[in-house]
Amino acid sequence: MNKNIIKFIAASLMVTSFTSCMKEFDVEKNYVSQEELEDAPKAFSSLVDAITSNISGEYTYSGASQYANDWGYPSILIQNDIMGQDIVPVDCSGNEWFSTWYSGSVSLGPNYAMCQMPWTYYYLWIKNCNIVIAYPKGEPNDEQKAGVGQAYAMRAMFYLDLARMYSPKTYAEDKNALTIPKVTEETTTAVSTNNPRMTNEEAFKFILEDLDKAEKYLTGYKRTTKYTPDISVVYGLKARAYLTMEDWKNAEKYAKLAQAGYTVMTAAQYTSHSEGFNKANDSWMLATHNVSTNTNIKDNDGDGSWGAKMTTEQGSGCGYGANYGYPFYIDRHLYESIPATDCRKKCFVDFEVDNWTKMLPVEDKETGEIKEVEVTDTARQINALKVNSDYPDLLQANKPRLGGMAAKFKNAGGAAGVMDQYVGWCMDIPLMRVEEMKLIEAEAVGMQPGREAEGIALLTAFAKTRDPQYVYGSHTNESYFAKRANNFQNEVCWERRAEFWGEGITGYDIKRLERGIIRSYANSNHPDLYRWNISTTPDWMNRCIPRSESAYNTGITTNNPTPSAPVDNDAEYKW
């Protein structure tokens, strides 16, 4: 193994899981030699564990500054979705920590921290994978195969994300569009300083090669936790890749294979007030989680975590979503397009709640006259919120408004977690669910010549698990100016938006289908300054390569344009 590859900074993500064998190393020199790795007890298993155990935070980018948007992979899920229209921040003052991605501002350009953050994360995670892949110095032995397979699977997942995030054109539109540089276990320092961006074609070839190797080494492997990938996740990643490539036959093939052993969440599970979206169940294929020893949980009241942003019930007085007045909301049109018979509507507060008032007699102190004054009917609101929560008073408190507020994600630990954020925010976070495979299969089947009726049947069967009264065709008009989608795909895309709100999936659909965004319409709940209707995929969804990389790597000769937000709001869109 090249010693340029084995070196790593001692403060990297992997250190947390490597502590048990760190005593074998000289940490003062800030790297680990090949010989030290080989001599360290349980070194390989610790390295493998580091691939997945550290993707949920630790303030890796911001360090002691402890940015409340710096908690790893789950933070990036929010970034991807908030760039569109489905997630609405309560305001864009910056206090909710994600306004940069929502506003599409110049701050996403190469000279800014918010551009550097995902790049730092992804290539550090890739480095962890590379170290494991290189460790056997050839074909892994029987004890190493599963670990190496996991490394290949996770590296493929990271590169698949990067290719979709950084390419200005989806694979199916332009195979030659540029993505990101490739860094593997064989990349030397000399190569890394002159390492051009891969094309879409090169990137997806590399991703699929990694997944083929992962499939080889993970076949027959039985995992003990859903925090690590197994063969089903490999198939799921292949399904994602082939969907993006519009290789419909292979997307269908691998989406089917990925479903083995999993069951779709029931309506009761989906809307559970205790264990719906906080604990991996039989539908979850891959997850991550926070633990109480993570810096982003134990420091700063746990505010740098998924739970602090995405859960809206917390009696401890902490949390941006629960107590600071900065929860996330669902786009009003999306909410209103979900039928009342669809269980997913129960994950969000009804917009009508904000209109509930009552007349209260109040005495004028000067005249003594009794006047009727209109006030918010708090008692009625709290009673109505019981459909969303076992703790409706917590949903009602400290919120600037209630309508559209998300109550999808729940604290861990039951009642104890609701009162203690250090318990509640140690929750599971979904990274892949079998429901995604069901919808990939439906789209892939329906897009093959002569098989649209089969695709509609598959889509309908899934949709009825959420809405028993679902009728195909209800959402074909939800096109959002899509240039690479027919009516059937528009219907599938709507189903993905309703199913995976907040899970970081549908942001990729905007680019894949070349959709625009619609935020300006009658009764929109988007902040006034950001009510834009854009008929093309917004440029801020094409991530920029940070200046630090282009200054170091002379192979980076082009970059995606620095994004700029629209100057004026657009006229209301008419559905």
C-alpha cells in the first residue's frame, strides 16, 4: 500500500472508533504507518467501524465553533431537499442555520464555508473507505471480505451522491457533463494535485464497479445492525444509479432484488407517535444514528443534531425545531395535494389550525366597558394537535405558526426522550427504505416500452398502502416544468415527495427530471422574499467545487457557476 494513502489526520472522523487501538500509535506525528496498522489489535475492525459510525456528526467541519448545521450526512440530506420547495424554513434570518441552501445565494459559491462543508465531509468519508480497501494489500481474506465489501458499498454511495450533486446535467441528458475528481486507495499525492473531474460516464462506471466488488464480498454476509450496508443496500444503490442513468431494465432488476426480506411500513407505523421515524424497522434498509457520546449530542445542548432540527416535541427547552421557534414546514401546496385519506397527512399540522380563534370578553380599564376581543383559540389548537402528537402542548409552544409544521420525526426513548434531549436525539435516521425500491421499480417498469400499465399497477398498489382511496392520475399535473418526465413520472415523483419528505431523496429528483421549483402561488407559506417560480433546475442545486480544491488541484480547470438567487419574486403560479 502506498504510504501516501495510509496517512490520516489524527483528528479525523475515524478517530472516535479508533480510540481502542490508538495507544499503539504515536499521535504526535499525526499519521499511522502501515506497520503500526498491522501491529495494532483489532485495527481492521476499528477501521471498518469508522466508515459508518462517524457519518452523523461530531462537528467535523466547524470544530470548536460548533455550527448547528454541521452534523454530517443527515445535515446534507436537509441541504439537498431545502434547495427546492418542499421544505420551508420559518424565516431566512440565518437563525435556522439552513437559509443559505434555501435562498440559493452567492454564499454557496467556491469562496464560502457552505461550499467547503460537503466537500470536506465526503472526501473524508471516502478516505476512510480507501484505507479499509487498501488494508489487505490484495485479495481480502475471509475475515476481511465483509469489511472490504462495506467499504466499497459506502464509497459507491458517497460518489453517487457527489456525481448527482456536482454534475450540472443529469447522466441521461449529458454523459460528458463533469462531476468530481476520483480519489481511490491508489491515488498518490502527485496524482491528487492534478486530478481532473470525471465525466458522468466515468463516474457512474466507477460507481458500478465499486458496487460489483461490494456485491462480491457481501454476498452471504449477515449484518447485526442496519447501520452498516449488506447485499440489499448494494442492490438498492445499484437501483438508484440505474434510475439516474435511465437504464430502466437494470433499475427494475436491482430494485426488485433489494426488496427481499423487507416490508413496507404500515400506516400505523408511519404515523406512530412513538416509533415511526426514530427507530429502524422492517422497512428500513440502511440507517445512521446519534449516540450520547457524540460531541454534537453532548455539547451545546445537543443542538447540532438531526433531532434538534427535525423533531418538534421537546420539553427540555432545547432544540431549533421544538423550542427556539425555527421548525421546518411542509410546502403548503404539497400538503394540500395530499388527500385527507392519506395517512401521511397526519405527519403535518393542518394549516386551518392557525385560523382558529375565539371571542374573549375584556374590560376596558378606562371606561369599564366590556368588549369582545378575538384571540387565538389555544385550547382548541392543542386538542386538534393530538392527531400529530402525544404531546400537543409541546407542538403548540414557542412556534411562530403551526400550519404545515412537520411532526414526522420523533424523539427516541419515549417519554424520557421527550423531556431529555440527550436521550431523545439519540435516534435512528433513515438513509434507505424499501419504499424507495418499490417506487424505483414502478417507475422503471412503467418507462419500458409497452409496460406503462404494469408500472401504473405497481405504483397504485404502493400508493394504496398510504391512501386506500388512491386513484392513479391525481397528480400528473405536478410537473413543475419538468423537461425529462412524462405524466406517469410526474405521478411517481409526487409519490416520492409525499413519502420521503425530509429524507434527502426528492432533491435529487429535481435534477434528474430537470424540474423547476414553485414557491409563489396563492396562499404560499414560503417567506415573501423567496417566493420564486423557476422553470429550469436552479443553478444553486449544482454544487460548486471549493476554492481550496481548485487551488491545490491543477486538474480542476472548470467549475459550476457561482449561484445567484432571483432578484424579484415571480407572479403567482396557477395550478
